[in-house]
Amino acid sequence: MVKIKSTLDIQLDLTRPVEDLTEVISAVIASQPHKRKEILEGLDIAVGNALAEIQAQEDKEQKVDDDSSGKVS
């Protein structure tokens, strides 16, 4: 049985995550140009969900701060 795998071995420098992740995304897109839109849409959804989680947490923390300071909403 033949197994064919296309893999990308990655080492990220965590002191420059944005730059390195951008390079990884570019490499993946270059290897799958016919799926470029699908890949970017999937990333867009994943990033949007992550940002929404962060915003919800920040909103929750802000509400706790406001409540503890005696402010009335």
C-alpha cells in the first residue's frame, strides 16, 4: 500500500509569531493555489471566532470592574 503525504515541517519563532505565521500561511497557499479562497475563508472564520472570544472575555472583565467600582450601568 502506497502512502503519499505532503507535509510541511514548521518551526516557529514565538518572539515573532505574526511574521512566522504569515510565512506559513503563504507557504500553504502556494502549495494549494486552487484552494486559496477556501483556506483564507477558513482562517478568516477561525480568527474571527478567536477575536470574538477575546472580546467577550474583555467585556465580561469590564462588567466585573464596573460592578466592583460601584458604577451603575
